Amino acid sequence: GVIDMPATTPNPGKPTPQNGNGRDNGAPLYVRAELSTEQKLMLAEWAEALEWQDLMAWADAMADNNMVITLKRIPDTKGFQCSVTGTKGSTKENLCLVTRASTATKALISAMYKDVMVLQGIWQGVKREEDFDL
């Protein structure tokens, strides 16, 4: 018989699990949403007019759609990162939108702006971070 191995040890007798995008490691696909200079200026104006309750309503809607929002300091920098990732059952399952800004709040606002104003809720992922035009 086949010995059942712990989840952390690959079992050569079992097929490799794949996510919904046919990738074998289960990592999410990144969503490309680079801003032009003009869009960055529009983001600044939009953010100034944004009401706090609208930001929270967006975050609530993301959570209701099985999205995980993560805010963290970027190591060895003064910047912050916000990632919005679709988990199982989300309409954006295995997709991840990442933004960076000088404060955690600005990173969160940038994520909302990219989702609502730039992507208009339609996310398409690229295979991995290396596929970005950085």
C-alpha cells in the first residue's frame, strides 16, 4: 500500500495539486494595474475626495467576496504594501492586486482606486511577478 505522508512532504504517488488557473503551486496570479502619470494625479484628487465610510464599504464588500486584504510595511524601506487576494469561493479566486505607498492607509486607498476606477472590478492575472514590466 501507499504510505500517507504529511501535507508538508510531497508524495510522489499523488498528482500535484493545481489551482483553478492550471498552475501547480497554488500561488495567486498577480493583477497588472500600473498607473500612468495622469492616473497618479487623478488618484491623488480621488483620494482627497474619498469618504472614510466609502473606503470601509469597499473593504467590507471585498471581505464579503472572500477577499483577503493585507497591509504591511515593506522591509528595509519606508513604504507600505497592500495586497488584495481572492480566496476559494471568491469571484477573483487566486488573483492578487498589490499596491505600494508611503503609508498603509494610502496603500489601501490605492488598492480601492485600482479596483474601482482603473480595473472597474475586472481582474486579469499574469503568471508570476516576473511577468510585470517593472
